Amino acid sequence: MSVETTIILTGVAVWFAHGWYLNERLKSVHQKLDQLGENFNGLREYLYEIDPQFDDERAVRRSFQSGDQFAGMDDLALTRQKKEEGRRTLDTPL
């Protein structure tokens, strides 16, 4: 085996090792981002549970569960009203 072949094979091995290392680091970053997203989602759910600005939406959802025939219409009207006023809804992402 010549010196050039050794250098090329070493370069290829280093290139693959570097790619593997970066992939492992990227997996770690994605894992941390997923955990952070779950934490923010839990915080969002908690805040929405206690925030009084969503009481009207909770009332509409309770009417859905009770079988009110106009609940869908009320929900649509409320969603449109909040959108026009620039207010958040329970389904608005953070």
C-alpha cells in the first residue's frame, strides 16, 4: 500500500467519524428541543386552564359535551369574534 492510499483511506475514515460525531450531537440537540417543547406545551395547558380570558371557550366546549345543538354555531361565532379582535383562542399556538 502506498502513502497516497493510506492518506486517502485515513481521510475517508476521519470524514465518516466526523459525520457520526455530528449526527450524535444533533440527536442530543433534537432530544433537548423535544423536551423543551413538551415543557412549554405543559405550561401552555396549565396557563390556559387558569386564564379567565378562555372562560367563554370553555363554556362552548361544555355545551358541546352536553349535546347542545347550537354549540357548533356558537363556537364558530366566538372564534371569528376573537380573530377579528386579535385575541388568542385555546387552539392558538404559542
